[in-house]
Amino acid sequence: MGEKRVLPKPLKKALDWDIVATDKFVKYVDQKYGPLTKFKQLMKGLEISCHGIPWLVGTATFIFFLDSPSVRQLLVNIFIALILDIIIVAVIKAITRRRRPSDNKDDMFATVSVDKFSFPSGHATRAVMLSFVLPFQYSLWIIITLALIGWSIAVCISRVLLRRHHILDVVGGMCIGILEAGLMSLIWLSPENAQGLVNFFLDETQVGASYDV
């Protein structure tokens, strides 16, 4: 306990390369399209747009207020996907314990203890998972599908440019997000099962009965 872990040489070389490659990528983008400070608000907006807390609170709120079976099915499954994503990312971060880039500023909105670790990028897992799981389950308009993909790519790139993560943190997060989307496609709840889950937690049958009296 408290001892510094000794990494296998191949892994250490990969992590060292990742640090150098990330630094070179950020400097290249800064010189080519920068300064990056002029995009800071945009990238912070992308960060908030994929933050777990607004997604969880917003999804739970709409589950409570909207009673359309098809809409509730979507929202309940998204809520399950978000919880699954948070658990998976938290466990992996606690195991890997990779530190964030040294020049990362500790100014993220609503963080918890495991957020000090860098691998994998939770924003990348969440963005990619959402952009894959929805087209998996629904025949979306091509414009919506492209918008989801574009948003997820922008979120992933912004994580590196904000110096929140190294490149491999984001790439690993993207891979995990795809796997999460595949898992959700296997356990996707039907409208009836989604409504049953809502009834279990909200006890809507009892609420409805009280209004009938």
C-alpha cells in the first residue's frame, strides 16, 4: 500500500510515447489553427455537453415527467447505459490510476475522487457509446446520425486539446464506448419492461390510484 507501482517495460514505453505524442499533437494544432485559447469556451461547452451529471439528471427528470411508452423506453435505456458507463469507467480508473497530463488545470465541473485519474476518458466512453447505441436501436435520419458522430468526435478531440487526457486515454475510452453500446444492444429493454422498471421505482400504480380516490 502506498508503494509506487513498477510498470512492465513495454507498457512504460507506450505510456511515455503517449505523453510525447499528445504534447506534439496539441502543439501542432495550436500552431496550425491556434491559439487554442480562442476555442476554450467551445471546448468547455463540449465538456459540459457530455458530463455525466447533466445527462443523468436530465434523463431522470424526463422519465418522471414524460409518460409516452416509446419515449420512456428510450430514456430508461439511456439511463441504464449512463449508469453502466459510470461504473465501468470508475472501476477501470481505480485500477489503472493513470495521472492526467501535467499541464491539466483542475477546473472541471462536479468531479469525484476517481476523476483525478486519466484512463480511460469518461467523456469519450459516454460520447461514443451514445452516438453508437442510438443508431443501433433506431432508424435515425442520416443527418441526426452524422450529428451524433460529429459531436462524439469533437468531444474526444477536445479532451486532448484541453489537456484533460492523453491520446491513448481517449482512444481507450472510444473502444470501451463501442463495447458498451454493443452490450446495451443485447440488454435493451422493451417498452413494457422499461415501464415496469419505472413503476417499480416510482410506484406509479399507487400514485395513480391515489388520484382516482
